[in-house]
Amino acid sequence: MTLLRRVSSSLPPVVQFVNRPFHSLKLTGESPDSSTSPTLTHGIHVFHSPDEVGIVAKLSECIASRGGNILGADVFVPENKNVFYSRSEFIFDPVLWPREQMDEDFSKLSKMFKAMRSVVRVPDRDPKYKIAVLASKQDHCLADLLHGWQDRRLPVDITCVISACNHLNIYDSNHDRGPITHVIRFLERHGIPYHYLRTTKENKREEEILQLVQNTDFLVLARYMQLLSGNFLRSYGKDVINIHHGLLPSFKGGNPSKQAFDAGVKLIGATSHFVTEELDEGPIIEQMVIIILFLHCFKSKHDKATAICCLHTDFRKVITHASISEAGFWGAVSDRDLMFSILRGQTIIIIVERVSHRDNMRSFIQKSEDLEKQCLAKAIKSYCELRVLPYEVNKTVVF
């Protein structure tokens, strides 16, 4: 997938590309002052169709003709595939462009270009995605999703939690966590139904699960350690997102953390993907590797807070000094945040930590679990923001 190119925001509202010399495009625009337009609402539209000249112009014209303003647009046209992908974010006045009219306008474009997919979403006005979460004995991903929902970091409504293990009674002997009752208390406090369905090799309770999830928009497997059959996936007919505690395609199947530990790997990761009939073969949505970043500051002789930024890799060690105005803290940031912060004169001490021969199975798994939570949450958020589109048989376009 080619890199997206940034195009100046000074382009007119309607842009036509007769001969596109590129394969990807990114348009960004200024957001108008909301104080002058208090009724403006944010919309998202994704489009997947056969490629032909004029699609971008028509999409732009559709939005502009109703008084909308494009804030950003991503376009991807793979080489020699005759297929077009786009994702647009825009603002509009719902009085001037009612939701029903918007659906009709984009539907006309869909028919015009014989689109395989055309979806529009108004996050502030449309219902949140309804999901059910399936979990097993290990609850770290489930607990993280519940707190993400509580804090409104995840734009979903959780209709129920289904578990193959009874969280009221079990002890997590693998991780010495004691009785897992905090999840149950959380669910009861927030009125989220909890269903314990004991499964066996002979009976996966799939008919009962289908009854419980029939009104959901998609399913999330938060370390659900049961295989869903092809019959279940076909009957459900919607997307199922899974988290795999390993960097696929390596270490497929059961207990990938132990597989990786026994193999003596130096980097571990997590993979979030769509579920298909083939075990751990579904299209990948998100992958992350273990990177632990810390910030530490100390007082200099001039009574200014100073920090050292250290980036450890296989080949080099970079140290940067900078100044900040307040005391330090411990926290986590991404590589992109690191570069951005340094440019702005902020200070960070960064340790890119890898697993090593000093890690035992317990510390190895702990690092892996932290990564799984981040990876799954990122995949769900991307999916809800219409950033994930199918590409070819077993790939995804992630804007």
C-alpha cells in the first residue's frame, strides 16, 4: 500500500483529477470556527468502487452542493487493480442537509459508479455501534474494553458479555490474580447483561450465542479461547474482530505467548484481525510490537527541570537533552509523539524495551497483555470510525 500524499488545503471545494499521476491522496482542510456555526455536525463517508475518472470530483461536489465542507479526504488507488477507495470527513448543517437527503445523495453516487460499498455516518447523531464481547478465563482485554466504554474512548454500546468461563467462581491460576469478580461487579453496576455459557468440544453453545447477539452490529473476541465455526460465522453474517497475542502470521493457534517464549524471540507483538473460518488467517486490522516508553525528569543546578531522551535500538543509542517547565512524570507515548514532542522542545526519556533472556514467562506474558489491550482498542476505534475497508481476498485498507 503506497504512502498517502498530503495536498494543500487551498484546493477548491470541487476538485477534478483528469490524469492522476499518484496512487494515494490525502486532502486536509481547516475546520471553521464552531462558535460562528454552532449547528455544524461532523460526518464520515467511505467509498469503494471500480476506479474511473471523476469520482473525487463527484464526491466533493455532492458535499459542497449541500453546503458541507471537507475537512480531510484519503484516497487509495492500488496499481493495476482498477479499484478505488476513499474516506472523507466533512462538516455540514443538518438543517440544510437532512440525514435522509444525505443518504439519498450518496446512494445516487453509489449507483452512478457501481460502488461495492458506500457508507455514511454522523457520529453525533447516529446510534452507536452495538457490540457483544466474548471472553474466556483471561479478562485483561475485557476489563480494558469495559473501562474504554465507560470513559467514552470507544464509540460503542456493549449489549452483553458472554463468557465460556464463570468469572464469579474461577481463579486465574496462570497469572495468580485471585478470584475474578471485579468484572462481574462492573457489569452489574452498569447494567450490562452477563451470560456464562459453559462450552465443551462437543457443544460450543453457538446457537445460544447467536440468539444473544442477533441485534449487534459486530462482535469482539476479547481473548475468547473457542473457535467459531463456519456455520456460526455465516449465520451471524457480520464482522467479528479478534485479538491474537502474537505477531501473525507467526505463532498461530493456541498459546502463542509460550510459543514465542520458547522460541526465544526478542520482539513480541499483538494482532487484531477479522475472524474467518481459517484459524488466525483473517484480514489484519492492527498490529503492535512491544515498546515501553517512559518519561523521567530531574532538577538541574539552575533549578530547571531537565530530562534526557534515550532511544535504544539494536544499532544505536541516541541521547537528547531538553528543558521543561514543570516536574516530570512517568507515562507512555508513541514513536510519533516522541518525534513531535522533541520538535516542540518538550522532554522525554524513552526506553524501547524488548524482551530478552532475562524475562521469565510471567513478565513475558505481562508485556504481551498490555500490548493486546492497546491493539484491540485501536482496532475497534478504527472500525467504528470507518477507517477499515476490505482489500482483495485477505487484506484491509486502513485509513
